[in-house]
Amino acid sequence: MTLSERDLKVIWHPYTQMQTAQPPIPIIRGEGACLYDQNDKCYIDAISSWWVNIHGHAHPYIAQKVAEQLQKLEHVIFAGFTHEPAVELAERLLKILPANQAKVFYSDNGSTAVEVAIKMCLQYWHNQGLRRTKILAFKNAYHGDTFGAMAVSGRSAFTAAFDSLLFEVEFIDLPNEENISNLKSQVSNLKSDLACFIFEPLVQGAAGMIMYEAAYLDQLMAHCREEQILLIADEVFTGFGRTGKAFACEYVSVDPDIMCFSKGLTGGTMAMGLTTCAQHIYEAFLSEDRLKTLFHGHSYTANPVACSAALASLDLFLDDATDANIQRIAENHRQFALKIKDHPRIRTIRQTGTIIVMEWETGSDTSYFSSLRDRLYQCFLDAGIILRPLGNIIYILPPYCISDEQLHYIYGKIIAALEEI
Ligand SMILES: *Cc1c(COP(=O)(O)O)cnc(C)c1O
């Protein structure tokens, strides 16, 4: 039996309709931006393995640091105990995050980082005896797949089976020049109920890489701050260089109260999430009263091996060569966008940092489930490129180590697909 056949006997894959899906492709090894199958065919990982990989696959430096940590300490309960990698990671991250971030809470994926952020906000008010229980979020937001994270995400085909069980959230439009004053008054009308505002800064990833301007986010954040609404920046996707700066919040002047991280945090090596917060959030839980404790934790909270992967990834991330790569990718994307923006099959093209997005002209059929998506996906796979179109939307967000040659190969195949499909 092949590995794919064995897989289909025992495994249920994420986001996959198992009845109609193609058999999964076995990957044997990875190196740089390439993943290799059993025939040693290279697939260029143009989506960074679901947006997590930033330095390339099986990076030798991260592998070495993880191996060293594994031989020292693989795990320890994080209540009542601590360890060097967790403390060092928190110290080093707080140095590069917005200045008001003061404490780090560990968990193990992006959804849990969001759950923790939401609980911090709701209990922040609860601990002060105030009833602020509503959450503000953007339409089409995506904050994860657990129930709380799903509730603050836009309602869609993906949440339909659970909609009646999701708590009510106030959804507002993305801000722009025309609607910003209207949004501010909407917020002011709701303010006494609102505990917090959660948002993906600059780019709504899962919604189809929808981009919006930092200037209006900044205004909205400033307005929420005036109304004492806590600000949660979900940087699970945008963190660690994706948008061209280390964190998307560097594009705005207001510091969020809480931030969420995961995807790029360990360079795409291990599962890890973290939620950071400003000192006043932390202090709202300090009390002689045990009921004011943040009762949240996961078995693998602050796993030392994951922390060491994150530390190694941070070493690489802070190297000037990485920033040079990020700017190089952004420049390549800009040139490519200029080249194809007037193509009749391109409806829109947009870019933020290392993320470039093309929306294809499809006539009337624009649904996620459109057959165009499946044909494009297969066509790129055949060419040795992993791209996962969201409906008629194709995006590239590569590991930062991708070469110019690999990027231009991908651009070339996209242009060919524009002509053929
Ligand atoms: C992916 C994502 C999450 C959820 O992270 P998981 O690790 O997949 O649970 C949350 N927020 C944003 C913005 C994301 O892109």
C-alpha cells in the first residue's frame, strides 16, 4: 500500500471533504522553500505551509537548537515551575513588541492565543465588577476554529453548523475614508456594553487576504481607546515580518492592549501560541481573592522545545539578512503587480509586504467552491508549486528565504495560467 492509501484508511484531514478530495501528497523532506515528494520532485511552498514557515523548511539552525533543548528538558508543568527558554523568549519578544506590552501568556496555537485574549478582556471587566460583555469585530474576520475564536469571526459557510451556538458579536465594516466617522459613532453608541475590539491589523487573511489602510485602523483604535474599549490585535498571521515590518501594529500609532501570536512564532517548526498584554490588564487580575485568577492553561503551555524553536527563529528573524529578504520579496511582488495589473483576467491585485493577492475575473461565479479553484490548484501542483486559491483569489506568501528565481518561476506559471485557464 502507498502512503496515501494508508493515510486514507486512518486519517481525517483538516478543511477537507474526504469523499471528493484527491489523495494527499506524501512529503518526505523539506529544504529552504522546497518540499520534496518520494520521487524527489520539488514543490515550491508558495504559501509557507499554511502561513507558518518564515525561514524555510528543516532549517539547520532551528533543528540544532531544538535538538539541544530536547536533550536538556522536553517539558515541565508551567504552573509553579518555570524554565530558561520561556523566560528568555518572553524577555526578548517584549523588547521588540509595542512598548506597552508587559506580560506574556503561553498557549499552543493561534486559536488558543485568541481564546486567552478574549477571556483576559471579559474577565478584566468582570474582576472590576463592571458589566461589559460584548465584543466588537470586523465583518469577515477570522480568528480561529475553537468556539470563542469562531464566535468573533465572521459568520460563513464554515460556521453555519454552529451559528446558533456562537455568542453574539457586533460586527462592523473595515474602516476607510468614507465610513470612518460613521464607524466611530457606531462604536460610541455601543460603548457601555463593549468589552473589547478584536481585529487582524492591515490584512484579513482567511477572508481572502483583504487589505485595508493603517491610517483608518489607527483612527478607529484611538477612538476605541477613548471609549475605554480594550484593543486586541490578532497578529497570528501578520506577525514576524509578513506585512513588511516585524509586526503589523508598527504601522499604527496606538498600542493595542493585547496581542496574539502563533503561525510564524517558531518559524513554522512547532505548535505554539502566545498572548501578550499591557500591565493594566495583568494588574486587573492581581488580588487576594482567588476568584480573580485567570483560570486558563493548556497541558503543553510554554513547552520548552517549542520555546527553543521560537528563540532560534527569533535569532534568524533579527538578522539583517532576513529583513533584506522581506524587502526583496516585497519589491519583486511590486514589479509583478505592475506587470499584470492590466491583464483582462485580473479583477484586482493588491499587496502588503510579502503578501500578494490576485482576484480573477470569473464572470458571475465567485463562490469559494468554484471549480476554477480546483483547476488552478491542480495546475500549480503539476508545475511544482503549492498555492491554495481561496475561491477565485490566488495569493503568494512565501518563506523569506525563497530565491528570486523561484519567485519568478511562480509568477511565470501564474501568467501562463491566466492565459490557459
Ligand atoms: C490562522 C489564524 C488563527 C488561528 O490559528 P490556528 O493556529 O490555526 O488555530 C487566528 N487568527 C488569525 C488571524 C489567523 O490567521
